[in-house]
Amino acid sequence: MLIKISLLLLSISLGLSFNAAADLALPDTIRAAQDLKVTMGECQADWSTVLGDSVARTFDLGRNVTLWLVPCARWSTNDNWSAYLTVKESSRPEGYITKPLFFVGYSLNQKLRGESVIYNPIFNPSDLRLESTYYPQDFGYCKSAARFVWHPGHQTFLLESLLKKDDCQNASTPMEPVYP
């Protein structure tokens, strides 16, 4: 309980909308999508508590659109989150449309790839940018970092930049651009 209160006070002071999974009623469509990801092996079975103190997060993107970041899995080097949008739509029985988000990522063996999760996400509500950093398991200093910017017209996050570091042995090797 103390952790929930601390997170709530922190989120209020930062102007963020953090909501404990127990206190935040996930829309049925998001809960069903998460359950499907468990079945497909993309999320862990206990996804709602898998990230310990981490909780589902919501962010208002304007124009009746809400970004939902939902804990999915914790691996040795990455916290994986699912990302969804809910868009208010009065013609729908539930009052909204749910859209899963997909992201461009980079890995050593697959190079560019599409992802249904975002790794170690950081959302900046002041400029509506979402950042992701992916660390391959047991590969030393390798990583990739992506930055996405919200595009209200397309109702999605567009890739703004993608950096990679394939040199796993040398910490001082700089990251290289993949995009743009």
C-alpha cells in the first residue's frame, strides 16, 4: 500500500498518470489482448504483477486518445511492456476503440524487426515522445535505442530515430544511427 501511495504521489508531482493495476480497471479489450499474448508466449502468465512495483500506466494524448502501457514480461535485461491506444468513440458499445501499437526495433541477429512490445519504455508527456532501449541478453555492451513521436493524425507513434551498438565488448564504442 505504501508503494502505491508513493507511486501516486510521485506521479502527481511529475504530472504523470500512474495507476496501480488493482486500482485501474483495464478495458476488457486490453485484458483480452494481454491474455492472448500470454497464450502466444509474448507475455508472462502473471503479466499484471510481473514487473514488481511497476503498474499499468496511462497518458492522455489529447483528442480523446489515451496511451496505455501495460506490464508484459521481465527478462534478465529488459522490461517488456504492451502498448495500446483507446480512442473515445460513442458509436461503439463500450464507448471506445482499442488499438494495439507496434514498434520498429533492432537486434543483432534479426536487424530491423517489428515488435508488439516496447522495451524499457520512457514516455515524455511534455513532447509526446516515447523512448525504448533494448539490451540483448548476455551480450555485454550491445543495445539499441529508439525514439518515437506521437502523430495525432495517424493515431500512432512514428519512428523518429533508431540507434544501435553492435560492439558488445567495448563500452566506449558509440552508438550508430540506423534511422534516419
